[in-house]
Amino acid sequence: MPNLIDLRRRIKSVKNTQQITKAMKTVSTVKFRKAQRGVLEGRPFWHEAPGVLGQISAWAGAGAHPLFAVRAEKRVRVIVFTSDKGLCGAFNSNLISKALEFIQAKAAGAEVKLILIGKKASNFFKKQPFPIEKAYADKTDCLGDADFAELAGRLSRAFTFQETDAVYIVYNEFKSVLAPRITTVRLLPVARDAAAPGFELSAPDWEPAAPALLTALVPRYVEDQLRHVYGESQAAEQAARMMAMDNASKNAGELIGDLVLVLNKIRQAGITKELLEIISAVEAMKE
Amino acid sequence: MSPAIAIHLKVITPHRILCEADAAEVSLPGLDGLIGILPGHRPMVIALGEGTLTYRADGEVEAHEVRGGYAEIRGDQVLVFTEI
């Protein structure tokens, strides 16, 4: 039977852990609210924009803008969005295993280079045989507009100079608080999804003329899409952490309950034993 | 040919849906000046500059400030993607 002092110590330590997980839950709840607002507000935009851009690209023709060119995929870049920090359930591990699957499938027919966002992805893919072009592994929870402009510029350049034939993104889309949805999208080339409906053959008027218009439009779109994906991933991360910490707090609570029960039983047994001793002593003295 | 009665206008920003309405006419700030759109307009893609987007719905004129982005006119639908 465990002794009382050990048990008390154990209960205290579990309580401390619970306090920490509760605090982390509170923090991620606040962060989550903020991230969620951004994502949900942006949803209508991102629901429509890729379709419209695809349509525009179909209208303009693949030669109208360098980023529209659909080529055989010989060199592919894959961007993987994870988090820096753990303690968010299966958020990173699920994503990484899906990403690895995707990358291996692509690597069968093309040369794959990786762009990794988040420490978790960097640590994992360091040990994999795929070349890493760039890894953002520090403070990825506060990447800003400048970072995405830089990344979008780098990708667009690589694509324009035919150093890469396609860019894919693997990320956790914020679907609900309970579970994110792992999503793969193609960032480049910007081309109409073959399954998208509503294609009209009649070419539109362009204002200003197509080249100028596309130059203004397309790079911006690439950058915005990166930013959007990042927002989704952030919201999903905070939601996952919130859930994980909530579960941890609950488990700690249960554990404390069980331990306290054992503790009380032992204490009770001790008291009963002492009482018995006293009573039997008194009985013995009477005789 | 029966002219369409209304244009379905939808203005979306990365932060919210700015407005969604059935308008009789829409005027967009293009890069080189205002562009007016009436129902039955040809398909068109317009890059937007900085200025005021106005539309008339139910006889009332509404205005919104927009900056950058683009608009797509397809059928009787006008989709505007803009900042702010």
C-alpha cells in the first residue's frame, strides 16, 4: 500500500499539472477566438476567389501570364504548414504523415523540394531524403505580410523561370473545433479546376487590357492565398490545442479524484487501526 | 431579347462581405476612371483602383469606398473582390 506522504505529493503534482493545462487552455482559447474571427470573415472571399481566378485564367489562356502556364510536373514544390509548439493533440503528426504520403507520391514522378513552416515540420523533414528549400522554424506564429510577400515572390519567380512546375500546399484547414481537415491545394499554376462548373467560352472584355490587368491581379492573389492558408492553419492549431488542453485538464481532474479516494481510504484505515489499538488497550487495562 | 432586370452585386473583402444586393446599375472605380454597368453587360474583368463603388437598388443609391482588387462580370452577376 502506498504511503500517505507519497500520495499527497503525487496529488499535489497532478494539481500543478492541471493548473498549467488549464492556463494553456485559457491562453489558446483567447488566441483561437482571434484566429477564428479572421478565418471566418475571410471565408466568403476564399470561397469565391479561386474559382474566379481560375475562370479568368481560362479566359485569358495559359500564355497570358507566366503563372498560368500548366506544365508537366517535373519539379514540384510542396509547402507544409505545421506549428512550432506541440501540446496540440494530433495536429502536427496527422498533418505530417499526410504530407509525407503526398510528397512520396509526388516524388515518384518529379523532383520535390520542400518549404516548411513550423518547427515540427522542420524537425521531421530534416531526417527525410527530400531537399528543403526553406524552413521557417522560429516564431512562425507571428509571420507577417512581409514574409508572405517574400515567399510569394520567391515562388512566383521560381515558377516563372521554370525552376518549378507546380506548387502545392498541405495544411490543416480549420473545419471545426473538434477536428481540423487536412487539405492539399495547388497554389501554382493558377488554372481552372477541371471540375469547376460555369465555364463560358465567350471571352470577356478586359479593363485595362489583359496583360496589365493580370500583372496587377495574379501576384497579389498568390500572396493572399498564402496568407489565408496560414490563417486557417493558425486557427486550426489553436483549436487543436484548446481541445488537447481541455482533455488534459479533465484527465488530471479524474486522476486527482481517484488519488484522493485512495488517500482517504488509507487515512481511514489508519484511524480505524489506531482506534482499535486504543480500545483494546483500554479493555486490557480494565481486566 | 428580354433585358435582365437586375444585377446581382456581391462585394467581398478578405474581412467580410461588404454588400450583397440586386442593383439596377453599378458603377465601379476602374484604374482609368469610373465604369458603369447596366444589366445585360458583356462578360468583363476589371482591375479596380481606389475610389467609390456605387450602386442603385430600389431607387436608393448606396456607396462604398474600395481600394484595389478586381471585379468579374459574368451573366447578371457582378463579383467584386477588394480590400477594405
